[in-house]
Amino acid sequence: MKVIGLTGGIGSGKSTVAQYLAKLGAVIIDADKIGHEILKSDAEVRRKVVAAFGRQILDPGGEIDRQKLGEIVFNHPESLSLLNQLMHPLMYDIAKTRIEEYRQQGVGVVVLEAALLVEIGWTSLVDELWVTVASEANALKRLQKQRGLTEEQTLARLRSQLSSEERIKHANAIINNDGDLDEMKTRVRELWLRLQSQGGRNSSPD
């Protein structure tokens, strides 16, 4: 089984690449979704997060409002570090367990999609690292359109992360997402076919 780590800055088109890889036959593990699951299902973690950041992060139903939490952590590096300390060890364990489960099932290609994969040392979980990149201008456009964030909010998120240049130092493959959708698909298909030739077979692309 091949495990591909898919990472890139916010707004770099990482999720779009993951969606296309799923269509080609990969099994996707989304670290962000794992984080959502933990906040919803693990009462102890939720209690610690609320204790750390205050009840103002809760919505009217008592659930953690990730938009409100994001406003705090992306503007204060020490707060982001604290949140990562609370969440990432559990997220790592779940991701590792799921990878092993898919290995036992005989899956050919698993993609671990994680924005902070390099920063938090998850590269040990993957065989290859694919990095999506996009200009700051394009990332801004995507995020403002998709999430309804202001330019200030978007820039805070962009600049809280590792630079593309630093990620690329660790990359086995780079996917430039400044072009159109067809260009991205062509590049991803090339990488997928290379995986198939190396024996990572879930299915052949149509």
C-alpha cells in the first residue's frame, strides 16, 4: 500500500486535489474531519478546549463554533500552539490507526490530507509527500469566496502557516494550483499513473 501525504497552505486547492484523487480510486483520510470528530465526540477534549479559550467559542447550542475559535487562534500564535497541543496527539493516533486498518483491508493508495502535516511531524506516516501550491492572490480569492472571510481574516490564516517554500523542501511532488481545473487534473493524473506503475493499485483512472 502507498500512503500519500497531501499538504499545502490554506486556499491552495488541497481539498480539490483530494476530491479528484478519490474519484481516481484513492481512499482519503482528512485530518480536518478527524479534528471535527474529536471535538464532537470527545467530551474531555471539548472541555479542555473550552477551558483554554472561553465559553465565547460556543454556539447557541453549546457546540464549539470553529469560526469563533479560528478568530482567536489564527490571530495569536501562542493560542494556535495551545490548540495544536490539545488536538494533534489524538488526531495522529486516529490517522495512524485508520492507515493500518486500510492496510489490513488491502487498499492500494491512501491519501492523508493535512494542512500541517510537515509542521507537526506526521511525515513518518506517509511514503510520499505531495504539496499543493498557489499564489497568495489566488488563495485569497478562493478563501473569500468559499468561506466568506474578510481579507484580514484570510491573511491571518495564510500567514499563520508554513510557507510553500518550506513545504516544497520536503516534497516528492508539487501540484501548482494557479492554473485551471483541467491543468490540476492533468498533473494529478500523471502522479496517479506513476503510483499505479509502482504497484499502488486501488483502481485505474477512467
